[in-house]
Amino acid sequence: MQQISVGIIGYGYWGPNFVRNFSEIDNVDLKYICDLNPANLERHRSRYKSVNFITDYTLMLEDKDLNAIVIATPVDSHYELAKQALKAGKHVLLSKPMCRSSAQCEDLIAIAEEKGLVLMVDHTFVYHGPVRLIKQLIDDGELGTLLYLSSTRINLGLFQNDVNVIWDLGAHDFSLLDHLIGRAPRSIQAIGKSHTETRIEDVAFMTMEFEDDFIAHFHVSWLSPVKIREMLIGGTRKMLAFDDHRPIEKVRIYDKGIELLSKPPETETARYKALVQYRHGEMKAPVYDMTEALKYETLHFVDCIVNKKVPLTDGHSGLRVVRLLELAEESIKRPSLANVKMEK
């Protein structure tokens, strides 16, 4: 089995999760952990004795034997770090969101494709067992024609000082929309407000319209007294509820819905009563893979490098999510626009 050497930049909030998962992969040599704060490194030096703890990431770029670099830093640093890593011939895994602008994403994609390198984005929830099950159900037609998607991702904090709640929490939901639905909306309408002196939006609501009758709605917040991670997907055959905060039965499929009469009754009274028929069937809670999402993702990254595969959440996936984030932010900043439309 081909050995892959990996270095990780950023050892603050999310970096330790990358370190833990890559250190457990048999054909991975975790060679570097880099962070600007020496105190972050010292706390874990004894746990990973074979790893080089450094504060200068350029040492990774100069190491010709290093295959890949994982970047778990604030989004404003993603572009420059990833660009340097790709130009140095390293495969790259970027934490979400991919970059601060779609133009930056496009540049990284071009460099990676020119050099034949793997460029992957850490859209963790795409690799989550329940989400992989939902994707399979949709692709198999279990829900029928999709009618709507409604998502709530709210909690108290963590307030960020570099991005608003849409770029922080909404990035997760937009990556799920992109993965599950597989097509771009026609327009986005968003409203968001800041309730602190930072003027960074901490609560936001977003609605997306598509070319057909499908509609998607998202509520994200750092200002909720309770933590909620719920998604509802309605289809013509069945409906689905995904509650990621539940310890078990995170995915529930309901044989519920409505049926419209193809030929309404002639009298007005009968038409009112019979035009819509309600269906109340059983609920099922199917089994899904319990593997940690980030473990599945890191294994996928290594597999893409070894076997020259295209990642499920590649640079193009990251670009599509960033475009949605930009449009949602534009809608908030320019409320005079009823809807911000996607460019063809």
C-alpha cells in the first residue's frame, strides 16, 4: 500500500480533529503539525512523538517528500496557503469554506488541474453516514420528485470575528444542498441581522428558488438558546426528517403526503373536500453507517491521492458553495434586490 506523508497547518479548533484521524490511517505518515501559537503545539507534543511540530509552514513546502497539506486555518488565509501548497506540488485538503471569493476558488482549481493534484474541500457533513443514506434514498427515487428542503442549524455561539453566520454555519447547509439536490438555484433571497457591535450578522434566513417548483429554506443562528440540527425534505412519494442532534434514528422516513385528484368533482362543495387527499402511512428509521464523518473523509482524501480519483467534494464543489455564500451575502447587503439571481 502506497504511503502518503501529510502535514497539517492550523492546530486550533478543527486542526486536532484532522490530526487524530490522519494519525490513525495505516498508510499515512503524519509528518508535520504547524501552528503560529507554540502553546497549541506544546500541549500535544508528547502524544505525537514522531511528528515534527513547527511554526513555519514553509518548511512543508520545501520538503520534497511531503505529499499533501491539510489547511485548517481561518478562511481569509486559505487562498494564499493553498496556492503556495499546490505550486509546491502538494495535494491539498481545505477546511470549509474553500475561499473568501469564487475568483480565488477558480484560481486554485486551475492550478490543481494544471499540476494534476487533488484539491478537496472539507465539507464534512457530506461524508456523514445519515447524509450518505439520504443521498442514496433520493437517487433511488424513494422520496419521489422533490418538493422542498427546509433546514435549521442554530445554537448559542460560536461567534466569529472574520465571517458572519452564513459563511460559518450556512456553508454546511449549502454543501448539503449541492450534494443532495445537485443543481443550482435560480435565485436567493436572504435577510440577516447583527445584534452586537461587530455588525457581523449572527442570525440569518435564506430562501432559494429553482427553475421548477422546488424551494429551499435555511435558518442559521449563533443566538439560539437551544442547539438544533434539523432538515426536512418533502417529496411526492414520501417525506424525510433528519435530526442530527438525536443520538439514534437520526433519519426518519414518513409515508405521508398529499394526492391531488386529476379530475376535480364538478360541484364546489365536493371540489373543496376532495381536491386534496391526505396520506398517512408508516414511519421507518433506516440503519446508516456509524463511521465518523471526518474519518470517512480523510480516508477518501488519501484514496483519491493514491488512486488518482476525483474527490466527492472537490474544488468545483467548494466553488459552487462559495458562489451561494456570496449571493446570500449580496442579498443581505442589498435588500432593495428582491432576489439575487444566479448567473448561467
